[in-house]
Amino acid sequence: MSAPPQPWRSAAAPAPAAAERLADAELDALLIIARHAAALIMRVHAEGFTVEMKGPNDPVTRADREANTLICARLAEQFPDAAILAEESVPGDRQVIAARVAERRVFFVDPLDGTREFADRRDDFAVMIGLAEGGRARLGVVVLPVTGLGLAGRVGEGGLAFREAPDGARAPLHPSTITDPSQATMVVSRSHRPTVADRVHARLGIARELSCGSVGVKVAKVALAEADLYVHGGAGCKRWDTCAPEAILRAAGGAFTDLDGQLLDYADPDLAVKRGICASNGHLHAAVLAAARPEP
């Protein structure tokens, strides 16, 4: 019997070996935009703010909205050929959304991923800008405002993935090489642990867990080899939660799919990621997907 299709296997580009390759004009521009948004967020963090609720378990602050405005304005100025879908300014008309995601290049923006952690004055929140081309995550940047760490990646020909320190120093990103699940570290949500995480933990005998907020922060830990896998079930995530982290992790050599093992479709006008998320170092991906399946 032939092995099942594994679309993540051919998606990743090897990280560059030479420091001089850690440059990309579009990624450089997006990092600057994300860092300006991060600085704005930290100013609001210092000045004080109130928390509103857009819906159940869906907080928002003026940091979210002001960062959203800044990012969208800069993207429109510097990338006039691309459509933009940002969390705090999503059109209410589904036809408008469908028209935008049908564009060849679409930015998916989460101006402050981890608003709950920001409101609780924790460190694990992020600015995320991802670009999809032809319905696939192509490049992305994630900046962690508290530490100043930035991550960036481009998938495909000429692909690269790197981390950027606050002083601008860059180094290639490499996920871990762990192949034994019993030696793996799984990153899990601090506030809403999904049942699929318990299933994977039990079936694979996961050695260790890290808990934090923000999808971007969790996937960053996998890309940085601080963790080896992350799973999320259900439809709680939106495509602005996943586009940038997916591009970074896949560019670094890791794997990112839904729980059926399929790459995410960013041309889908339904912005919810309904089949969950599986992010890994790549070596563990097939085992994690198998362990995540419900009992027949």
C-alpha cells in the first residue's frame, strides 16, 4: 500500500547557509511595518487601556485597532497591488471578502495576536503579517513586542527563514530534529486547551508541555526549536491567525497543515480554519496527525 499524500513534504525550502542570504526586500519591508506596530502596542501597554468585548471570549483594545490602522495604511502604500484582510477591519459583506481573497496576492493581518495575554500584561502576544499568493501562504513576519524578537520566512523558490534580534542581527531558523515523540515538547494554549491536545499527548507519550497564548507565539516556539509540535482543534482560528506563522514555519523546514494533513486554502472566503491546525518540526508531522484523529 502506498503512503498517504503528505503535502507538507515538498513545501519547505531549506534555510540558507550563508548570512548574506538572510535578506529579502519584501520581508524587510514587512518587518519594519510590524516593528512600528509593535512599538505602538508597547506605548499603549505603558499608557493604560480598557478592554472591550467584540463577542464571547473575543477581547479587543485600542492597541489592536490602532496597530490595525497603522499596518493597513503602510501595506496599502507599499504594496498597492495586494488585497488586505485584517482582523479589526474585516468587511461585513461576504461578497467583498470573496473578491479580496480571489486576488493573486492577499495580506492577512493580525495586528495583536494574543489580546487576552496583552490585557493580562503577559509577554506572549505578537504582531503578524502574512501574504498568500494563489491561495497559499507565501511569506510572513511575526514580531514579539515585549522581547523585540522578529521571525520572517518566504516559502518556495528563493525561500529563506530567519530570526531577527532587536539590534537587527539575523540568524537562520531551524526547527528541531527530534523524531521520537516521547522526547518531544508540545506547546499548548494557556486559556483554552483543546481535547485534541490531550489525545496527542496520551497517544504519543509526549515528554513535556509548554503553555502560552497567541497562535503566532506557539508556532514561533516550534520554528525556534523551543518546542516540537502544536495542535489546535475546531474552528476557533481565523486565517489571519495562521498565514504568517505557516509561511515562517514551512520556510524554516517545518510543517503546517490542518488536522487532515492538507495545506490551508487562503482563497476560501470563509475565513475560519475549520479543520484545526497541526504545526510541527516536520519529522513528527505524520505521527501527530495520526494521533490527533478521533477514535473511529
